[in-house]
Amino acid sequence: MKRFANQLLLAVCALACSACASTAFESTWKSPDAKPLQLRDRRVAAVFVSRDPLLRRIAEDAMAREITARGARGVAAYTFLSDSEIRDREMLDGMASN
């Protein structure tokens, strides 16, 4: 019975792997005038909106580390925006336009 269970598990894993292997992009599009952003040494906010404050902090810290690893200075938004402020759409729209 154990041998059958192992074979069944192996077959299910093989089926799952083969199902994912067929995913591919059929086409992509890029604007002809698109250029890379020059953000080296600039501060970039890492913002993650979640109802769970702990999840928000974990995600923003991870994104800030990745931003910093790529040359900009990543800053987790929770360090300057409270949980209630992150939900205030009007205030955030005003910040984005500045």
C-alpha cells in the first residue's frame, strides 16, 4: 500500500509540473518611447496596502530592501505614513501630484 501511495504522489507531482511547463507569453508590448527610470541614489517609497498592519510592514521592508539593492534608496512607507493615512485616498492623491 505504501508503494502505491508513493507512486500516486509521484504521478501527481509529474502531472502538476507538466501542467505548469506549458505556460508562455504569446506576445508583449512596450511603448516605443519608454526609457528606464534613473533613480540611483534617490529615495523611493515602498507602499503595500493591507488591512493587516504586520503584513504591511513585512512587505514594505522587503520591497525597500529590493529597491535599495537596485541602486535607489528604498524607504518603507510605514515609517512616514500611519495605517489610517495609507487608507486616505485624497491625501495620497495630493502627495502623488507633488
